[in-house]
Amino acid sequence: MKRIIQLAVGSLVTIFFSTSAFAVTVSWTDWTTSTDSFSASGDLLVGSTSVGVGYSATGAHSFVTTGAGTNFWTGSAYTNGTVDNAPPASDIVALSTGGTVTITFSQTVVDPYIGLVSWNGNTVDFGVPIVIDSFGPGYWGSGTPILNGTSTGFFGSGEVHGVIRLPGSFDSITFTHVSEGWHGFTVGVAGIAPVPEPETYAMLLAGLGLLGFAARRKKANA
């Protein structure tokens, strides 16, 4: 009986860690301002750190929701991958005219996520490798994002709703897209790049000093 209990507890622990280790809580952007048809700004909160977010485009957007409005982030498309929280109902940028979109961050972020609404028949390219984290039924139906040959973008087969991730560290993200009635996005992150502590700089300088001393000593003994 004791052995059975141990096995049962071990199984529960394994299940807990296998399901929770990959669950990511994303800090999604709170879009607050849009003064024209080509840009918007907002911020996101990672722990106690506020990160400013800006968006600009060469083609006009359809609308930007910065407060109460229709919740287009419904369905299982956003939480059937590694992300455990969908974007907030009050925030979305709805693109319409194709072109180039640039998203900027006030400090370096790690592995940013892009939430997608209704990217139907769209061809998108980020210029860097992306990972399709999740997709499925959403507000306007469902579709499948098909990665291109270099995994830097996708083609939207049907009404694509879901989340993609850009592995790595970024100060900005740029992507191209084509014109459509409208297709929405928002951006979020799970972490920011750590800022080295003063002690780290001190250790680095000390290490460089030792390397310089060793080089001079070797030269003197030559």
C-alpha cells in the first residue's frame, strides 16, 4: 500500500510539473492613445516594471480600441498552446491597408507574443524566425496559419485566430502584411531582458584588468 501511495504521489507531481512548466502568463499591451490612422501607443506591466509600447505603420489602420469595446479575443485560439491568458477585451489594433508595421519597446523584451484576430488570406513576414504557439476557433471563425519556407512568416488559410511567438530579445518588431477588410493584433511579453547589477560591471572590469595584467606580464617575460 505504501508503495502504491508513493507511485500515486509521484504521478501527481509529474503531471503537475508537466502541465504547469509550460504555462506562460503574458503581459499584454494596454493600448491607451491613437491620434491618427497610422500609429498608437500604450504600455505593458511586467512585474513592477512598466514598458512603453509604440506602433506605427505605412498603411492606415481601420481602428484602435483603447477602452471598452467588443471583445474580439474570444474562443480557445489564444490559450490552447503555452499561453494561459488571452489578450484583454479592451485592446486591439485593427489593420486594414497593407504595408510595413513597426512595434517598438522602451526597453528590451524577451520572446514577445503577437495575438491575431481574423488574418484571412493574409501573407505576413517578420524577417526573423517565428513560432506558432496556438490557433483555433475565434470571433470570426477559424483558420490555419501556414509557415513559409524560412519560418519567418505565414499565410492565413481561413480566418486565422491565435498567438505567435518571436524567440529572442527585441527592442522592436517589424513585419509586412497585405490589405484586407481588417485584421487585428496586439502584442505582449512574458519577460524583459535583465539589467546587470553594479556588482556585475565591477566583476567584468576586474576580469578585464586581470587579463590586461596577464598580457603585459607575458610580454615582459618574452
